[in-house]
Amino acid sequence: MPDFVTMETLDKLLAEGKISSAEYDEQKKFLFERTMRESGERKNPKSGIVYILLAFFLGTLGAHNLYAGFWKRGLTQLFLTLFSPLFLFLPLMITSLWALLELIFKNKAANGHIMSGNRKLIWFLRLAAVAVFVAAAISANYVDVSLPVTDINQEDLSAVKELMGS
């Protein structure tokens, strides 16, 4: 059988009885594999599971975007996180929310190919990440960050003045 067969030719050969249904199925599979190989669809697919795990654990550093090939986006997240102490950690909060949204909604790598992996597991990981984020946000309301403040009496104040030498 020639290597340049198309689906139309295969259908015609099957209808005319020139090939059996087993040969038809084999050639159809061969055509599919060749088409996928030539289009690059199966060339180096990125794993959606790895992407989600990187986004969950190292998302503020942009590791998931660097993995998927989004270099500018990943480096932007990295620099925002590294310089966040200079800006009262506001950029860190922004990048963490940004990483969570990408974890939930991103399905394609930078080359435009859909990420590979078990779809049910990917959705489970996404739901688990959202649940952890919501639980952390709720539990943050119960953290007491106030410092205990006591009044200074006159005896303590005079003792401090004596130590200071005035």
C-alpha cells in the first residue's frame, strides 16, 4: 500500500472491497500517527500534573510558567516575589493569587499544545488547591497578631532612667 494514502482513499478502497477492515484499521492508525507526528502535536508535551504541582508549591516564584515556556511571565513573578519585602509584601500577595488563577485556568503550554496527563487527577488537584487556599484564607481570620502591651508604672520608669544614667 502506498505511503501517501489519505482517509478518502482508504474509505474508497474499503468500499470497493480492495482492503479488509483489519487493513483499513491498521492504515487508519498509521495515518493518524503520521499526521500527529508531522503536526508536532506529540512533540515534547508538558505535563499538566507537574504544572499544577509547581504552581501550588513554587507558584509565587514563577516555576510553573518557566516549566510551561512562559519565560516573561515566570521571570516577572520571580522578581515580584524577590522584591516584595521592599514593598510590604504586597507583590507576594499579588503573585500568589496570580499563580492560583493560572493553576485553575491554564491548560496550554507556551507552544500552544494542551498539557498532557490524567484529566480527572488534574481536576482533583485543582479542586484540592482551591480548598487549601480557601481554608488558609478562613483560618487567617483566627490568627491573633496583636502584641501584648502593658502599662509602665513609675518604679519601672525610674529603674530604666537609672540604667540609662539620666
